[in-house]
Amino acid sequence: MGTYGLKRVLGLTELSFIAIGFTIGGGVFVFTGIVLKITGPALPVAYALAMIPVLLSMMPVAMLGSALPSTGGNYIYPSRMVSPGLAFTGIWTYALATFFGQLPLYAIGSARYASVFLPSLSMDKFAIGLITLFFLVNLLGVRFAAIVQGLMVVILISALLLYSFKGLMIMAPANFSGLFRQGMGNLALGVALLTFTYFGSNGIIELGGEIKNPGKVIPKAIFVALGVVTVVYLLVSTATVAPLPWTSINASEEAMITVSKHILGEGGFIFFIAGGAILALTTTLNALFIVGTKSLLVMVDDRILPSFLGKVNRRFGTPHVLLTLIWLLSIMGVLSGFSLKTFASYAALGGMIIFFPVLIASTVLPRRYPKEYLNSDFSLKGFWLWFCTSVGLLMVIFFSTIILLDMRSPVKIGLFLVFIASGGLFYMARKHYLLRNGIDLGDIKKRGMMERQGH
């Protein structure tokens, strides 16, 4: 049995499927067309280069997961090694951005792709139904959810490989002439944008309490996922450029839909849209439900959040109260009427916020837990620890700045700042309330992590 009543049922295969599904989301279908217009035929080069900073920044995360496998790692690492208040505010902001932004984003995105086959489809009703489906799947237990995830990932990869194979079979080498005709500046911008499509596998550090032999499995799953995703992205991007001159599809809204209509028959096109685009979104939707409660459970255990939120179903080992709250917030997001771009901006910023304190925690690990650091199955030493962490921190700052500048609306920027401020205010209010009852939240950092995780 893992921590918090959760069951250790996930091995390398299940965890890798979760990480792959979490990473290959709607980004590859949206950003491929956007970056093609920026980089031209150098699109595959941009995808290859974008993997490098993500790989480097994931190494400190993999090290933390290996040395101190934990449920809710995105919260517990910085709360024990950096600051409980900073860690809580990061998770609070991420939770609001994810449950009210990212989940509705993927659900509505799935509805839009489904409308290709069902023109009269109600977007909101379909999105609400999809969110409800995965809410129920995750109520039945993480093992069942992981099996569903594995099946969806297999179908998704099959659809993307079909697209890649057909595109490469009719490759016209002339379409790659003048590879860098758009200039190195545009290539750099394309790389920056595509880096976002590789995020996701870091979410598995939330599942440390449900993983068998997590010290070895977590870093392996992260690198397996990044390896598979990189190969798939390179095949897909090459197949997008190969069959048609990029200028001929430059004006299309979705380049991959245009290319798939050209290279696939009717049956293949239907399979690609349903098994590729829709499942790319739904696998990430399912993965968000799988990992979304873990840090919140740790915060309940730390008393920052009320105890009733942490109730776990005895039969299925799932936190049904938190899952229900996630479902409710997601439904509210769907019904809010916000644009997909707004959902995407908030979701991306939330992902950046949560990543920052975790990277800082990785630099504290060797001093705070020297024994676990030295005995871990995967660790970074000396220069590599500071180099990889610095790359990750700079990447977070760079992308956060780009996203905020791209929003261009004081109201939208201000609303995200409200997300952050409300987390800080709640933490201070809760800390003041508990202090009157003799409980100091500042002691969270002092108590250490290993005793809290039952090691």
C-alpha cells in the first residue's frame, strides 16, 4: 500500500503510457501548423531542437523523483526544501489554471474535432459529457484509468504513425529545398513555441505513492516518454512537409488536416481525426484527472487544506471528494464562455508556475537529503545539476514572459495575477487560523519529507 491509502499498482509500462499520453496532447496538432508558417520546411529541425532544453530541464525533476519518490511531488519537494507558502501558491495557481482552463480546453477541443463528423454537435454538451466520462473512469481507480490510458495511447500512436508513413511514402525532396529560407530568427522562434509540446511527462512525479519501485521507474518513464514523443514528432513533422510544398498549405487553418486529406483515403482520414486528434486531447484529459489530486492530497495531510477534502474511497483507493471538485470546476470552465486561447494561456502559465519551485528544490536536494541523493538510481552531479536547473529556470521565465506579452490584455493578465494572489491570501489566512490552534504551517519545512511519506 502506498501513502494516503493509495495503492502501488503502476509499473514502468503503465507509467510510460501515462507520461506519453500526458505529453502528446493537442499541442502537436495545433503548433505544427503554426510553426510551419514560421519556419517553413525547417519544421522537423525545429522539433528536434525543441526537445533539447526540455530534456535538460526534466533531468532535475527525474532526479527528485528517483531520490525521494512521493505522492504529490510538485508540491512536496518545494514545500520541504524551499517554502511551504511558495509551494502552496504554485499548486493553487496550477489547480485553478488546470481545472478551470486546461481541462475545458481539451474537452472543447475534442468537441471541435468531433464536429467534423457531427456538424450539429453541441460543443458544450459534448465537452461536459467527456469530462464526466473521465471523472467516472478515475473514480474506479488509477489502475483502471491507466489501462484506459494505455489503450488510448496505442490508438493515438497508430494514427500518427499512419499519417507519417503515408506522408513519407510520397515525399518530394524538392519540398525541403531552401531548408532555412525563413531565417535563423524564425527557426529560433519556432523552437521556442514547440518546446511547449514536450511538456507533460514531469506530471508523473505526482504519482510516487502509486508506483512500484518508484526510484527506478520514475526516471525511466520520463526518458522513455520523451524518447517516444521525440520520434513521433519528428516523423509527423517530416510527413507534414514531405508531400506538399509548404507554401501551398500555408494559408490553411490546420496544416495536418489539409495534409491528411491529401495523403489519406476517406477511411484513413476518419481514423486520423478520431484516433489521432481527438485521442491526443482525451489522453491528456484523462492524465490530468489521474495526477490532478496528488499534490492536493499532500496539502490536506499538511492541514493547509481542510481534512474532508482528502477522503479516499476504500474500495477503489481514489480521492472521490477532490475528483468531484475537479469535475465541478471543469464544468464551470466549459460553461464560462471563455475562448480556447484564454484557456490555453492560463493553462500554460499555470504549468510554468508549478515547474519553477520544483527546479529550485532540485538544487537543495544534495544538502537537505545527502544520503538519498547519493543513493538514488538517477542523480546529477556538480556542473550538470546547476546547468540543467539553470536551463529549466531560464526556459520557464522566457516562456512565461512570451505568454503574458501575447495576452496583451490588462484584464486577462490581471485575472491570472488574481489566481496567484488568492493562493497567497488563502495560505496566510489558513496559517493565521491554525496558529491560533497551536499549529504552525512554517513547521512543514522543518519536519522533513521522508517521515511524511512513510519511508
